[in-house]
Amino acid sequence: MALQLRKRQQDAIHRMLNLNVTRIVPLGEREAEETEVYKILVMDRHCFDVITPLVRVNELRRHGVTLHLRLDNERQPIHDVPAVYFVRPTAHNVARISADFAAGLYEAYHLNFSSSLPRPMLEDLAAGSVKANAAGKVAKVFDQYVDFVSLAEDIFSLAQKDAYVALNDPTAKDADVEAAVAEVVKGLLSVCATLGRVPIIRCPRGGAAEMVAQQLEKQLRDHVDARGSMFSDHAGAGSLSLGSREERPILCIFERNFDLAAALQHAWTYAPLVHDVLDMRLNRVDITQGSSALDAAAGKKSYDLEDNDPFWRANIDAQFPKVAEEVESELAAYKKAIAEVNAQTSLGDPSSDADMATNTQKLVSAVASLPELQERKKFIDKHTNIATALLGHIKNRGLDEYFALEEDLLAGKGDKTAVMGLLQATGRGTPEDKLRLAIIYAMTHSGGEDAMSPADAEALEGALRASGADAAALGFVQRMAKLNQSLAATTTNATGRRDDRATTTANPRGSESNLLDYAERLYGQSLSAVAKGVKSLLASDRQLAVARATEALMRNEPDSRECAEYAWYDAKAKATDGNPPPGAVGEGAPARDHALVFVMGGGNYLEAESVRAIARGDDAGGSGDGVGWESDARAVGRLGTTTTRRSVAYGSTEMLTGAEFVAQLGALGRKTGH
């Protein structure tokens, strides 16, 4: 069974909107189902982001919400109406709620906090209600433990901005780092609480990942030991069917530096491209129609990309040329269906009773098929516009060249001349594109026989500056690489062997060096011209480092270094110092079928795709083949939700585009004097 994290959070939000009452409607009593308490919903910015991917406006109305407002906006009194508050537990929000008490804005207050409200803030809230003589209007106060954003059934984010900077800033005070770690722990506790299960925590030893694991284990243990725990093994009919110890999920925690390249490299599959190139936010992407000033002035079109979109679900991991072919194929199928409808509506001999009956039957069939055809056309138009926008960026920025070259570099066969050609001011791509390539080149040439000479390093920085890129990010990564080399040398000298834990390797493969020359002829041709006569740029055969380590931990095999060396924390077992209990790892130990993968410091859809491949049973991520809607069941099986026992969910402190991540690297570089 899938983890169903998104579904469980959605159920919790629906319950909150129904005033934290689970309505059970007896069979045959539809009137009771339609009886609603009309209310307003008040949210802060963070909780607005939490609820946006889960509940649409029309769904809010179904739950009796007639108006939704922001906590920090000026609001007028609305008497005789209860208000549902959904906010983070902060001193600022508590003060705003107390001000609402004093203003007497609403008839009743149902207060819901996204995570646990600390005791001092609860006391401040109580004092504010008493002072305003509004204690009797406070109907309920709930800790919801839903302090994360579910972007898909298997992707979530804690929506914690600039977490990588906070966790890696060498100038930060200890208190600042501890506060950043505490925020991560709070978010992961909400994820575990929503699942209703206590995971077994695995992480590399040392560093912030183990700090989070230790603190999370302590908080989980406190909840497990408490009476009426939300982690009861008998959580009810809606709970996850992971009753046995072997079926408990594992939570694998990694730091972003475990695989820095995954946050930098360009992608060639649909979802990673849409996120990285079109800046998808909360499953919504904005597309500017056309390229002229007049087109831009007309505004942008916004599209939602959710699991209820069959084309998105079927092609989310497909290579981009395959997506273009599928769009064209679906458009052809739609035109064929419309032609069949038109043929059905052609009238026969009106004087014949038999023809009249046949015509009537055909008209009824045609009318019945129109809503489905209209819905299909809406999805086709959406993905045609998205694919066309992506092609424009690919053509202008040469993203195929960047992808191919970065894959070659990570496979250990990069071409210095090709790299420098793209980095020159005359080369295609934005300054951020060039910076991402330069950092990957520097990372793959930071030691050994392929180490860059000082002259090469100077030429690299000079090319970046000439292109308008900020070289501070490159300086920070080079400094970090030198520290890692020093640490590795120390480890080698001390143990007699080399630790290549964070090294990303790849299988060599062929690639097209100039895949999108055909893009020059893009406009005015059918979209299928994207792939005709051109070899698809095959997605990498590499399994990204996070996915590789997670799969090893799930297999739990005796020869796995990750299983033997990673720390183990279990809030349901006797407290340990991070060592697994006897029999938990190695010969005879059970494999794990359910896993939560969490990356501190930012994640992306490319890494999520590689992790998703574990549930599908693929050897590597990023090699999905797009499928049409007629094969939708097969597509769902590819995503690991129906035809496999395994289920894996991927999460991070925030979902970052490559440009956003290099901006955080640049901020750290400037802090350290680069």
C-alpha cells in the first residue's frame, strides 16, 4: 500500500474545515450531508501555501467556507459567522489573533495551528482572550501537525526558505543553526504525525542530518510514551496498514551536500524541466503567450499541474521529445474523435422511421461524448502551450547542450573545450546556466589526475565574469571541495582506505551534442517536429546518490555499506547511540517496502524522479517513457502506486530551481569573502 501522505494531509484539512468534526452520514440521509455551517477561513501566508495544492476554491465552498482571508490583511467584522483560523504557531500570529478578539470580528473562533503551539504562546493567547472578554467565543484550539506542503502523492516540501544558507553558513552562530535544525525537526514531526506512524530513522553519521535525526527521535519518543498518542498502532480505519514492525517506513535523511550536483544539473524530462525552466510553484505554472510586448501586456496564462491531469500523470517522467510526440498524438486522437462525432450527427432519410431512430441514437451518443472531449481538449491545449514555452527556452538557452555536457562530466568524460565554449559570453544560456555548468566542471575536476590547474581555474572564473555570472558561488564550492579533500586525506591516512561516500558515479553513454538545431525551424511546424529525425537525448543511466543510498537502505542487505555505517534511530526501541539493534541489519534482516526520503537544504524534481524510480523497480531514475491516456493504468503503475508493493515519498526543506540554488551558493560565497 502506498504511503498516501498527500491524501492523509488532505483528510486532515477537510476535517479542520468541518470544525474538526468527522461527519458520518447514515445511508439514505443525504440531507444531513448537505447541512453545512457557513464559515470564513483565515490563514497566514505559510498555511495558504499548505492548503493551496490540496483544496480548490469550489471545494472550500463545499465545506461551507464562503470567504477566505489573510491574517495580516485588514478585515472587517463579520458577525454571526464562525471563523476557522489556520496559522503557524508564532508570536506574531498569536498577537494578531488576540487583536481580532479585541475587535470582536467573529461570532466564534476555531483556532488551528499548523504544528504544536508552545505553552508560553498558549498562555499569551488565553490572556488575550480573557482581556478582550472573548474566552467564551474560542470554540476549539487544535495542533494539526500538517506543517508541510504536499505537492504530489510522493513529493512534499517543508517550505523553509534559504535552508541551505542557514545550515551551511560558516559565519552563523550556534543558536541560528540550532534554530534551523529545530524548524526541520518540527516539519518532519508533522509528516510523521500525518502518516500516523513512527519511522525508523537512517542517516549518514555526523553533521546536521544526524542532529535532526537525534532531535526527531527524541520528540517522537515523547509522543509515543504519552497517553493517547497520535502514533497509536490502532489509529483507526483510515490509518496506514503498516501494522508489523517490518512494515514500518524508514526515514532517510540526507544533507544537500551529499549530492550537490543533483541540485545544479539541467534536466531533460518533463516535470524537472517545467519546474526548473518555467518556475513551477505550488503545482502552478505561468506562461506568457507569445514573445512580443503586446503579448506580454495581455498577461499570463496559469495552468495547474495536478495528479488529476491524466497527461501530466502519464508523462511526468518522460523525456521531453517523447512528451512532444504525445501532445501531437493526443491532438490527432482528439481530431479523429471530433470527426466521428460530426459523422454521427449527419442525418439520414428523415422520412424513414428506422433512420429517424438511428439518428436520434447517434445524436444522444454524440451529445454524451462532448463533455469528455472538451475536457481532453483543455488538457491538450494546456500541455501544447507548456511544451511550446519549454521549446522556446530550450532553443534560446541551448539547454540540450548543457544537459548533455553535464551528464558527460558526471560520467567522467567531459570535454573542456565544449565547456569553455558554452561559458564564453558568446555562448548560449543565461548567466545562471553557465554558472551551474562551471560548478559541475569544477566539482568533477577538483582532485586527482583531472584536477584543474590554477590557469584553468582562472580561465573558468574569467569566462563566468565576462558572461555576467557571479563567481561567488563557484568560489564557495571550490572552498568546500578543498575542505572535503583535506578531510578525505585525513580519513585515508587514519583508516588506510578511501571513503567515497558522497562521490557520484555514472555509466558512460552516448549523447547528441547539438540536439536542438531543429528548433530553428520550430515555429510554423507541428509540435511533433521536435522529435522527428533526431535521436532522443536519453535520460541518464545514473542513479542519483540519494536514490542509490535509499535503495540500499530499503534492501537492507548484509554487504551494504549504507546499512552498516548509517546511524539508526528508533523511537519505539530502547534508546541507543545511533547503532542498529542486533538483527536489524545484515543477514536475515527484513527489507523495507516503505520509505520517506528527506533532503535538508533544498530538493528538486530531478531527484524526486530518481527516488520515484525505486518504487517502480527501475535500476535508475529518469528514464520514463511517455504514455498516452489510453494506457493510463499502466502509467500509474510506472509511478509505483498500484502494481508494486514499494512506496517511496521524497521531501526537502524547499523545492529549488537550479538558478535559486546557485543564488544560495552565491550568498554563502559572499559571506565567506569570495
